[in-house]
Amino acid sequence: MIELEGVSYSYGGGDLLQGVELTLAPGSFHFLTGPSGAGKTTLLRLCYGALRPTAGRVTVFGRELSALDRDGVAQARRRIGVVHQDCQFLDHLPVAENVALPVAVSETGQTADPGNLSELLAWVGLGARADARPPELSGGERQRAALARAVIMSPEVILADEPTGNVDWEMSQRLLHLLIELNRLGKAVLIATHDLMLIRAAKSQVQARVLRIADRRLTAAGADL
Amino acid sequence: MRRLTGALTGDGQAARVVPPTGFTAWLTVFTAAAMAFLAVFALALSFSAGRLADRWGEALARTATLRIAAPEGQVAAQTEAALRILEQTPGVAATRALTDAERRALLAPWFGPDLPVERLPIPQLIEITEEGEGFDPQGLRLRLAAEVPAAVLDDHTRWRRPLVQAADRLRALGWAAIALIGGAMAAMVTLAAQAALAANAQVIQVLRLVGARDAYIARAFTRRFTLRALGGAALGAAAGTGAVAALPREGAEGFLTALGFAGVEWATPLAVPALAAVVAWAATRTAARRTLRGLD
Ligand SMILES: Nc1ncnc2c1ncn2[C@@H]1O[C@H](COP(=O)(O)OP(=O)(O)OP(=O)(O)O)[C@@H](O)[C@H]1O
Ligand SMILES: [Mg+2]
């Protein structure tokens, strides 16, 4: 569904990423690790078209990204759920509306089914915070809201950047469980994380590949993971 | 047009994604109100000047009088000569020598009805009806002086011609002012919209992240600004119309007291908010599309 071939990226200085090969197939589950500043977030942004590679090719749902215009990228993003590392929200709208935002902007004329919405909010433990504004949420609550927003459109690919960075172990297990459930429905999942415990917990439940960015290259992580 | 009405009535949710507050809101409302207020005055000016131009134009419509005060015995000959000259003068549509009865009627207010016209040295009068641009009074006077020395050309309404021209010019200036007001409003709304877009770069980024098309984002801003301009202009137009209605009306002749609307013209200020909405819509749409294209 998302394919990176020989992708390099540079913010202007030297290459941050070099010759990256990555295929996110339906039903696949990937973890992405690597030291801080290695380029995990950058790689995710390349996957959903927020950045264009300086070399190589990114193919999204069978279309080469460089051939897509803005509307094409927007269309593709509706099929990709993204949990941003610095979860971005519309601060003037309540949490529930933020979570339902992908539905609202999809221009399909539909609105989020209130039943589904509250179920989803309850699942991420935000049932009682639906009417709060995002700035009033704790870091962990924001991450959970971001995850809820990422999955509400039932996207084919879920890219999560440190989705459990600020939550306790129990909640991180819950969020992981949600992602695993979605993966079992055939969604491709990619989680960038430093959390080795989370990776271990996941590997006991799903067939997950662990990738590592080090020294500008994307490689399979050691067998200890 | 459908897109414009869509911007006003449709997707309210789209407008919600833009934070509601900010100085751009008040800037737009205030600008629209002030411009609408001015536009109503410009409208009143145009209509009033137009009415004056029409009225004065009709008055000078096109008659002049030739008076022939010749010694008895020469009147008939000179009248005939004058008629001949007039016939050849470009710009003269028709001429008619006034009959004795008509002349008597003209003088009756002063001398009573029983005036013996034939025996008094009352001048012969020829009524001239002009056509097109009218005749050239200087040329005609010169010719008459040479051939009909007793003739005096009285183009009494001619002095009003510059006034009519001035009124016409004023009407045109009024319309030009309306166009300029529209342009100034478009510029202000564009600036306000651009400021709003710049201030909401974060919002735009979030919207794009969740798959919003640029057209959707643009619509959210466009709707906001169109509604604000509509509201502000409605206030301004209402205030302007009230101010025009409150102008003193006594002394129906003067230009200053004639400034205002007449009859159906009172409905025209209604068009001002609608026009403001169209201008704001077009300006915001252009600004939004341009900004979004430049924003990565
Ligand atoms: N917009 C940018 N312009 C220039 N440099 C950038 C930009 N964004 C990120 N970088 C740099 O690129 C490098 C990789 O950043 P990235 O966010 O991808 O790292 P990361 O692996 O996600 O790190 P972390 O684990 O801390 O989230 C960093 O050195 C960062 O400073
Ligand atoms: Mg990162």
C-alpha cells in the first residue's frame, strides 16, 4: 500500500536518510526504532506525503507520490491514519470534534456516527473528556485523542509516531491492543517508538517486524527485539 | 453563483474549523461597514446628480428664441431672411414664427388681454427647436448680424449647459467612487484574509494532515469572511441610508437639499451588502487559494 524505493531525504544539509526500502503491505505490522534524531518522524512524514524524497520513489496506494497533486495527496491521506508525535489539534474545538475531524473534512457529507464516536472515545479512555478543549488535556490524553482521530476513518494504513510516549503501561497496552485489533482487520500498522517493552508485548501477540534507523540507513533490528 | 450561495448557506462545519476570534474579524466587519456607509452616499450622490442632469437637460431641451425688433415695414422681410438662415443652420430641427395670438398671450400678463399687437412695435418671435448637439450660437449670431441686423438670438437656457455637464460628471464620479470603494474593500478583505491565513498556519497544517483538500480549507475561510462582510455592510448600509434619509429636505431646488434617493432608488442600498459579500467572497477566495498554494 505504501512503498519506499531507494528513498533518500535531506533537510538541506547532508542526507538524513539514504536508500531506504520499505513496504507496508496490507495486514503488516512494523515497529520503527532508532536513536532520537535518527529520522523516524521524517520517515513517517515521507510515507504520508508531508515530505517529498530528495531521491528515490514513494508509492502510495499504487500511485507515485510525485505524480499526485495536492488534492491527490489529500485523498491519499484520508486512507492513512497518522498519530503525530506532537499531536496537532484544532485548539478551539472540543476533543470529540477534533477526533471526528477527518470525517468532517472528507466532504462525503457524512458526519461521524455519534455512537461510534463515543465508543471510540471511551475505548481510548476519553469518554469523560469529550467536551474538553485539546489544550486542557494531559500529554497522554492528547496522544490518545490523536490515536482515536487517526483510526476514526478506518484507514488502510496507520502510522503512529510515539503513540505511547506519555501514557502509563496499562494504557499503552490498551492502545496497542486497539492497533493490533485494527491490524487483524487487514490494516497496515507502523509504530515509531523507543519503548522496547511495548515492542516485546506486541511481538507476543502479532507477527511484527522491527526496523531500525541508524547511520542514515533503515535495517532490520537485531534478534533481541 | 452557486459556489457563492454555498459559501453562505452550506457547510457550516467547514467554517467551524477556523478559530472564530481575532482582529481580522473586526477589521473585516468594520471595513465592510465603513465602505458600505460611504457607498450609500456615493449612490445617493450619483442618483441626485443624475436627476439634476436630467431635469436641467430637459429644461434646456432644446429651445431658443429669435427676436426680431425691426422697424415697421421690415419685419416681414427680416423674419423671412431669418427663417431662411435658420433652415440652413445645422442643429436646428424646426423653426416657427409665433402667431399674433401667441405673442399677445405672452404679453398679456403685463399689458392685459386687449393689447393691439399690430399697432405696437412688438418684436416678432421665432421659436427654434434644436436637434442633436444643438446649433453653434456664435456662428449663428455672426450670420444673423450680417444678414438680419434686427435679430437678437436669445438662447436663454444655454447658460445651464455647463451645469448639466457638471451634474453628469458628478454622476460619473459617484459611480467611480463606488467602484473605488469596492476595490478598497477588496484590498482590505484580502489583507485581513491573508493575515488570518498566516495566523492559522497551524490550523491549516492540522486540516491537511487529516486529509482536507485545499478547496475545503479555502471554503472555511471564504465563508467566514463573506459572512462578516455581509453583516458589516448591512450595518453600514443601514446607517448610511438612515443618514441620507435624515438630510434636510426644504428648498426643493438646491443641489444640497436634493441629495438623496427618490422612489425606487431607496431600494438600491439593499444591493450594497450583497455586493460587499460578492467582493469579500472573491477576494478571500483568491487570497486563500494563493496562500494555500504557497504553503507547504
Ligand atoms: N523541518 C526540519 N528542518 C530541518 N531539520 C529538521 C527538520 N525536522 C527535523 N529535522 C532534523 O532531522 C533530524 C531527524 O529528525 P526526526 O524528527 O525525524 O527524528 P526522530 O528520529 O523522529 O527523533 P525522535 O526520536 O527524537 O522523535 C533531527 O536531527 C532534526 O533536528
Ligand atoms: Mg520523532
